[in-house]
Amino acid sequence: MKLIDKVLQHPLLEEKPPVLIDIGASENINSKWKPFAKHSICIAFDADDRDFSITSEENIGFKKLYKINRIVSVNENNSQIFYLTKSPYCSSSLKPDLKSLSNYTFADKFEVISEKVLPSVKINRILKELKLDYVDWFKSDSQGTDLRLFLDLEDNIYRSVIVAEFEPGIIDAYINEDKLTDVINKLSEIDFWCSDFIVKGSVRMNQKLFTYLTNNNFIRKILQLSLKTSPGWAELTFINSFKNINSLRGYLLGWVFSISQKQYGFAFELASKAREYFNDPITDELFTKTKDLIKYRFLNKNLISQIIKSKF
């Protein structure tokens, strides 16, 4: 049995399984969740105009999967204007800032095709309906509202989240959106640290000038690939610093999440503290296994190559 599975079968985690929230859910399981998905409860939100429903599924990769066919909102209203764009991946409850976007070659993706009033729901309402009072991993790709949705959770809930993922904007893509600086400042303030920071972007060229170069869509795609991109948004992952988490369950799950994120140093820190704070034999195993993992990583050929190149 893998140690991760052993940890997730601990009585504390069987009694209170990991809860994962996915806003703007896709059809596929978040690849980061695969090591522990089968032990977890996932709550997935996606925009829909059908009658409100919470569907529950099992044996589909998760211990239990709840699908919520609603836009997530911080408003008490039961509906929200939704801007459907040329690219479905850019659709949002916020209006695209087309004036700012016109300076980038991907501006046409944000062209609003139609506006639709869709039903919305607050996350707290869903948690109450499911009789859940905690969230362990929060992931949002809401196109501009990730931070406000996170902070709309009950204070004690969002401060106890172990991992949080956001995709905030760097440029002005939406009017009144949550920006990169907002996310970093707030998450630092509430004692999270940044585990991953992946910058994405587009070519900084006026959309009309770019169109002037050629009418051929294929050539345009080649041109976009050949030109340097400028930062437009980022994929951020934050991990709780554990200044406010003091339960064995929290430390066990923090270790699992840190290992899955390849944050072996922080995993070792959690294992060390868990061994000190709690009288549970599994903490000794976590400490030893993580220590060995770190010590023997020098056997990794890629790591040796990196060390040689860096002239360490």
C-alpha cells in the first residue's frame, strides 16, 4: 500500500474525507487531485440554465462527486448576467474590457456573442445543503472573480483551506476583476505561501494591426506562435502556512497535498511538527519516509545535471 493511501485511510480522514471545490469545472479530474481523488469529496460548479439540481455520483474517480449546475456568485440574488464570448473559455459574469484587450492579439476571443441571465448560487449555501463545514482544496477558474469567491466562504473555512488555486489577471481583461496583486496580497495576509506561479499570456500587438497582416487564420496562429508573448494572467497555487491549523487531520492532509505538489521540503516540515505535536505512530512513518525521499533525490539524473549546469 502506498503511504499516501495509508494516510488517507486514517480514521480521521475516513470520518472526515478531503473536500475539494472546483469552480469552472471541466469534464476531467484536476490532474493534481489524482493521487487522492478516490478518497475525496468533490463539489464541482459549472454554469447552466436548467432547473437547480445537485447530482451525486460515485465510482467516477472520486469517493463522491457533487455537480452543481449554477454560476457561483457572492451576491444574494438568485441570478447573474453572464457574458458569453467567442471563446467559451473567456465567458464570465464580468464584462470583458474590450478597450484594454484591443492591445493584444487574442482580443477577439473575448468578443461578447450574447448576454444571458443565468441562475447563481453562493458556495456557503451548497456547503450547508451538503452538511459540510470545511473545504480542504479550493480551485477556481471563474474568469475574474476567483478571490472574491474564496473570501465569500465563512471566515473559519477559508482560513483553514490547505491549498487554494487561482487564475487572476495581470492585464485588464475584465471590468472590476480580481487582479494578480489582489490575490497575492490577500493570501499573504491570511498566512498562505505561494507554491506555484505559472505565467500565461498573449502577443502585445493591436488586434486591428494583427488582422491587417493577414486574413488567413492558420497563418495568424503561426504568427502568434512565432512572436514573443507578454504576461496576461497567471496560474497560482497557495499552501496554508499552518499557523492556524492545529489538528492531526490537517497535518496529515497537508502532508498528502504537499507531497502531491512535490513540495517535499514543506512536507518534511509538516511531518516533523506532526511527530512533535501528536502521539500517533503514522507521524513517525511520515517523518522517516519524507526524510529518505529528500536525502535520495540526488540520485535523480536530471537533478545532478541541473547541479552541474549551475556550477554549484
